[in-house]
Amino acid sequence: MSQTTEYIRTNFNPVEHGFHFGNGFLNTVIDMRIPRATPAPVLNWIKKQGAEIVTKSDKKDYLQVHAKGRCGGMAFASLDYFYSNKIIPRCSKSELTEEGVPYDDHPLAKYIHKRLFDSFLKESAFRFVSWTLYDDEPNMLFKGVKYWTWHEQFPVIQEAIHQGRPLPLGLVNAHNLLDIGSKNHQVVVYGYAYEPETERLSLLLYDNNYPEVECVLTATKQDKHFTQLNPGYSSDTWRGFFVQDYTPVIPPEL
């Protein structure tokens, strides 16, 4: 990538319009009581699968399964603030967990959680499933993730950026359904550059895993995958990306 790459940008800036904390949320997706007569070998097997057994105030044991991150909620919520011309809230240290995110009962955490589920309910979110299962390269039935990314999704991004509209972007790197939640991701794209002589595409991203950092997703048409450069952090690799359906809402007063 050239040091003199000229980007076409919207007014979105990850330092100003992104959240000032990273995506360190932990979501409890299963919280159910364990029958008292459950054999110890079964409980040990459950623990080995990554679940947690918690004794609550009622002195009964509960099975809890946790999932990390609220990337879609942070992407959607940051755009909500941007399009509403509202300042992204800052949290005091007393409002943050050890992971550096607002406590679950904090209004901002609740709002981000709601927008996470909003992002999953969009029709475009099905691509997290279908693209995970499809091949990168074309076959007899499908054109493949790489083709769809370059020829169908990039033009949509180009048009939006020229109109000054940042967009939520779904990033795909999973190859099987078990990895959908851990190897796919949601970010905001707010600028791009394309160099015809090298066929290199570069997208400017607000990635909620790297707060207040301008990340660059880049590849040429000859590359198998896209590389995401994150200044100060290690790079990431993605099979492809797609634009998510998004309708701005007005964030609540906090």
C-alpha cells in the first residue's frame, strides 16, 4: 500500500465518533438451573466444553454459557450517534468493568446490547451464515465470497462513501457454523481508496476491537484474502466483507 494513498472519506472519525472503550463485553447466552441430581461426571464434562457453573444467591447451581463481544451493537450505535449529530458518551472509571466496558446494567451497555440484536435481525445478517459455508472461489453453482465482495459489495460502499455515508460492514473469516460468532465481525467503513494500476483496494475502518484507531482493510484482486492493518496491534485476515442493512435511530439520553 502506497504511503501517499489518497482516500475518499466521509466525516466519520473513529477517534471522535467511535466508542472510547474496546469490545470487551461478555454476554450470557445461556443461564439455566442445573438439576440437583446431575452426576459429577456430567458437570465436569460441561465445564470442559467452556461452560461455567455458578452458585447463585438461592444456593442453587446454574449453567452459564458466555459469548464475547457486541461488535454489531457498537457499530450500529456509533453510527446512530454520528447520524444524530450527538457526541459519543464517555464513561468514568467507576462505570467500567475490569474489561474496560460499561457494566451490563449501565444504560449505554443496554443500548449497545439492543443494537447488537437489531444488527442480527437484519436480512443482510444471513450472509454471516451463507458466506461462512460458501467457498472463496467460484464453483459450478456459486460465484464465491471473493467475487461477491469485489463486484457486488465494493460498488455499494463506493457509492455510499461518495455520498458521505459511513456504513456497517460484516467481515467474514469463518469456514464452519461453529465459528460464526468468533471468526466473523462487524465494523464501520467510512472511507476508501482504489489504485487502478495495482488493483489495490483499501477501506478505512472503525473496528471496535481497536478503539480510537484508524484501521485499513486492504487487498489486490490477486490476493486470496483481505488483510486488516491495525496500528499498534497485530493484523487480521478476512475472506470477504458485505454491507449490512442499517437504519439510523436516535440514541437515548444517558
